[in-house]
Amino acid sequence: MSDVRWWQRLDRIGRGLENALLLLSLVAMIGLAVAQIVARNVGLGGFAFSDELLRLLVLWVAMLGAVAASRDDHHIRIDLVSRFLPYRLRKGVRVIVDLFTAGVCAVLAWYGLSFVASTREFEDLAFGALPLWWFQAILPVGFGLIAYRYLLWTCQHGYESWRGEVDMKTGSPEGG
Amino acid sequence: MANVLLLLLAVLGAPLFVIIAGSALWGFYQQDVDLSVLPIEIFAIAETPILLAIPLFTFAGYILSESQAPTRLVRVTQAVFGWMPGGLAMVSLAACAFFTAFTGASGVTIIALGAILYPALASAGYDERFNLGLVTSAGSLGLLFAPSLPIILYGVVAKEPIDTLFVAGAAPGMLMLVLLAGWSVWRNRHTRTALSAFSWREVGAALKDAALEIPLPIVVLGGIYGGVLAVSEAAAVTALYVLIVEVVVRREIKLTALPGIVRESMMLVGGILVILGVSFASTNYMIDAGVPEKLFALTESRVDSKLTFLLALLVFLLILGAILDIFSAIVLVVPLILPLAANYGVDPIHLGIIFLAAMQLGYLTPPVGLNLFIASYRFNKSILSVYAATLPFLLILFVSVLIITFWPSLSLFLVR
């Protein structure tokens, strides 16, 4: 496996990390929600923190899922034109679209940062115990990662557009 | 100018959440509003408790589709309907509808069930064109049945009770099912198909085989309408139940496959919720900018009765459905047409059912209907042959959407 390139390894690690975090959040979500039902039905009432934690977990799963969808280029889009374009033009159009995506997400990350900073300043608490901004931090981090991902897509699609279509059987396996 | 540019980028294939975020950013920027308003609005995802149901039901649906549950489901319906002429066609419709209700019509149905039903229909003697059309269109059937994802999303956006919407969708969903089943039988009245003999023994065996999946609708619906579980709690119980049954008891899904399934399902959830989050912001911007009032003025001068409003709405939704996916359409358009519809005396629950039913056609409408592409890819048919094969089914579904639109009681008799 010595010819596994470093970026392929990086991709594997990143993907594994996303999967692990998603799995963890989802399992926590299911466990907590079911535990809450059980607790209520045996007369323990709910846990004060679990409603809020569940809601925050939904945000985390949403952002993590969106980050994962960016790695796999799996976001919901209108695909009206691209399938009718020849290969190089299609990839060229993607360069513009990817760059725009990265730009908008970078702006969202930037203002997310200032949102988190203001929460931090006001010392808002989650569950009356932990700093709320820890949980909000997923917004700038998530959008930052999406921006980074689409910068990589910009390069990839730019390269593909410049190189032209490669025969799948004989061509270079670059990019996996 | 900025809007034209955004539209162009959307058509060129920029992710929709980026387009919506971009338009909200631009709008707020022009009004000199601090752009932190966007992340604040997106954070509203964490302030909407019912959204919990979305990841949980979606995950349950993906687990089901990766297990052998689709095969068992087909066996049960085959045992019950297989003896009738056109029986297998009905089997396909019923199984797809059941399955779509759980997987939220994201194309999973065609992939999971199509692989079983398509060859089965062919070997039973149905002609290929019919099979292709049936499997393609059945892939979005069941959208109106609980606990489908689009219904939940409509409830969130329209702020209508989701359990009420579930009930309202039942009869219109059945109407679609019955019309398609009727047509399938009629279309194949001369086809010599292999009919299986009805056997109580096979029904019993099939039921036993699926004994662990059959309680699912009972858990979901019984839990919700028995007043035991809230919708999101029913989703949690469903997710845990499915996880235990398919992973621990049946062991059809290996533990090592679980992270991949979680990823697949949560990519869909993330995609939908991010669109929802940014559309909270864009909706607020549009309300600030007085878009609803402008729409009011625009329609008031042209549309003078409830009937013409419904007709205009239908035309609009059919066009919308042909270009936009159902989730984006709900979060973007519902906040704008709700007040309009109220103005013409359209019940918000009825509006939801019309909306979803019309958008269901969008899955099958050329040029960009999602199911058309999935079927073309999955069954290795040219997209044009899929268009042609699906057309009669599309027409029947169109008739049912007309009925649903102009017969409000069909949606409302159980809830009002």
C-alpha cells in the first residue's frame, strides 16, 4: 500500500472522522430520546437537559451531514444544464459554481464566528452549565469545512477541465 | 441583477442552500443588516424540537432499505394480492408506497425495491415498458402516508400539527394508489401473467417471515394516535427498533456497514436541514422586503375566486415540481403561499396535501424528474424510454392531483 498517496490517506482519515462523529451523534440522539420516553413512563419525569441536548444534536447532525455531503459532492441542486454540456465545458462551469459555493460558505463561516463570539461574550449557557458557544461552534467550523471542501473541488474540476476526458480503462487513476 | 446571477448559478448546478444563502446575504447586505443574522437564523434548527424526527425516521428508512426487509415486504404483499389478475402490479404499488412512507421518497425506493420488483414483473409476463413505468412512478408513491419526510417538513414550515397532516394524507394517498392499481389491472387485462394460487399457508409463512417488521406501522401510528408518543418520540422508537431488529436480531446489516449507512442517510438529512436553515433567513428577508404583500397585490388583481386560485396554484406547483426538488420547494415556497391561500379560504392542511401531491408529480416530470434519472441509471434504459414508459402513470397521477385539489373534503373529512 506504499503507493497510496498522502491526500488519499488524508481523505480516508477525514471521511472516517466524519463517519465516527455522525455515528456518535446519531446513537446519542436515539439513546437519549428513548431514555427520555422510558424515564417519563416510569414516572421519573424527563431529564432537564435532554430536550435541549437533543435539539443541539440535531444541529450537529445537520452540519456534519452537510460537511459529509460536501466531501461526496452530494448537495441538493438543480441539475438542468450540466448534463447537456460536453465534458470540458461541464467541468469548467463547475469551477465557477464551486468557487461561488466556497465563497458563500466562507462568508457564512466568518459571520458564524462573530455570532459565536457574541454568545461567548454574553456567557450564555447550555443546560445551565456549559458554555452555549461550544455547541454553536459547529456553525463556523462546519461552513468553514464546506468552504475548504469546495475550494478543493474547484481545483479538481479545474484540473479535469484542463486535462479533458480520460479513457477510464487506460487513463490515469488520479483522484481515485 | 444579483438575482439573475443567482438564478444562473442555480441552473448551472450550484448547491441550492448556497443560492438561498447567497440571496439572503445579498438582501440583508443591501438593507445594511448585520450578516450575523444568517448564522443566527440557521441556529434556529436547534430551536425547532420537531426536527428531531427527520434524522431518526430517515435513518430507520435507510436501515430498512439496506436489510432484506424489502424482500419480505414483497413476499407478504405477493401472498395477499398475487392471486389476482394484475396482482403483482398491485404488489409493487403497495410495497413501494409502504416503503416510501418510511424512506421519504428520496429515490431509495426505486433502488431498494426496484431491484426486486422489476425482474419479478418481467418473469411474471408483464411487458417491459409497463414495468419500467410502474417501478419508476411507484418510487414516489406513499409520499402522503405517515411518517413521510416531506409531510413532516411541511408541518415544520407551515407550523401545522404533523399528526393532523399524517391523517389528512391518508385518503388522498389511497386515491393515488387505487387509481394506479385500477389502471394496472385494466392495462394488463389481456396479458397472460403467471398467477400464484392463493394459499393461507403462504400468507402465514410470509407474515411469520416479516413478523418483526409488521409491527412498525403500528408502533408509529399507534404510538402517535394512542397519545403515547410525540411524533419525534415515535421516530426515536422506530430508529431503535429497526436498529435492533435488522442489526442485532436478524444480523442482515453488519456492524461494519453501519457507519456507511449512517453517512448516506445523514448526508441527505444534512442537505435538507441546511436548506431549511438558510431558508429561515431568506424567508425573513422576504417578509422584511414585503414580498408577501407584493404577491397579495399581484394575485388579488388577477385571481378572483378560490377556484381560480387553486387552478393557478396547481399550474405553478407543477412547474415548480419539474425544476425543484420537494424539500427545497417546501421550505422556499410554502411560507409565501400560505398567507395567499388563507386569503382565498384554502385550509392550510388541504394546502399541504395539494402541495405534496403536486410535487410528487415533479419526481416524474421531464426534464429533471429525479425518479426518471434514477430509473434510467438503475435499469440501464435511455432517459427517453423512461419518459415514454412513465407517461401514462404520470397522467393518472395528474388526474388524482386534480381530484385532491378540487375536493377538499377528501383531505379534511378525517381531521376537521
